[in-house]
Amino acid sequence: MTQPLIGVDLVPISRVGELLDPGIGPLLRRYLSAEELTVSRTPDGEPDRAGIAGRLAAKEAVFKLLGAVGRPVPWQGIEVLRGPGGRPGVRLSGRAAELARDAGLGPIDVSISHDAGFAIAVAAASTSLEHPNSLEQRL
Amino acid sequence: MSSAGIDKVRDWILGRHPERTELAADVDLIESRLVDSLAFVELVYTIEDAAGVEIDFDNIDIEDFQTLATIEKAFFA
């Protein structure tokens, strides 16, 4: 029997402006892989701030599925890329992939939206393991 | 007496939270939401810059980053 899991996260688009500040170096490279950086530009070559905020929100939403509370987000190991039909797709590697295996996660789906200065993302998957937060187990 | 390095880290955190004027060494930075998951990367960068070290993000011990006191012990002692 599988159990559903969801994760959600919200990122103000203004936070991306802080991360792009040349005074703090190429910090965005610590959050985004080379492939993600390539697809995080507008057609005129500028950083796609809303897209980047959505990508960061999606990474955090996926991280919430991994059951690794209290650990730093493995930003580089959770890549959010364009999937078929333009839908975002998730690719895990390294520690993030290990955490997903340990959590018994099936395929992960994400959905991203932007409005009013914020980006929001929801991640969903199912797990074959007993969900540690299941109220049924506690009640 | 605190080191100049940890003072830089304290100043960076206080700079992000203008409503605060002080930050005690034993305040839990994560539990108190002074540093969220996005800002955690910036915190690591700030410590690297202040301490002149490179931190392996994949092998971080989160307890080293819990308070100013643990950061000072781990990176500026």
C-alpha cells in the first residue's frame, strides 16, 4: 500500500534579486546546476527572476518530501528542469537521490505558479513506506 | 571576547533583521527563523568569506551552524 506525500514552498521573487547581487559573488550557482542556470534566462538573456524563484520553491517543496528535517537542502542534487510539454520535471542526484530512496519515494511531480511577487510550488509523490507523520499511526 | 570573523557573521544576520539590535551567542538561528533554508547558503558563504575557508556543503554538520557560539567554535576558534 502506498501513501501520498506533498510538499509546498513559497519564495518571494525579491529574494532572487538579493542572490543576484554582484557584491555576494556568484551565489546563485550554489542553488542551481549549470543546466538550471542555462534555462533560467529570459529570451533577452537576463536572469528570469520569477522562474528562478519558482525553481527554488520547487526544490524546497521536493525537499519536504524527503523526510530530512533539520538538514540543509541539497540544492544542487534537486534539479528542476523543463519536462515534456513545458511542465517542470525533477531530477535527483547524490544525497537527494539517497534520501528519496530511503524514503521509499516513487516518481515526483511538481507544479509551480507565480503572482503578486511570489512563486509557489507544490511537490507530490507516493511512498511505499509508513509515513512518519501519519496521524493514523498516532491516533 | 569574540573574534572579528564571528562579528562579521553576527553583522550579516543583524543586517537581514533590522528589527533586532542584538544577537546573543546562544540564540538558535534556525529555530528562531533568523536563518531560513534559502539564507542558510548565504550564511555558509558569509562564514567562508569571514574565515577564509571552503565549506563542503554536502557534508555539513548542521549543529555547527546552530548558534553564533557553535559557528565560532567550528570556524573561528
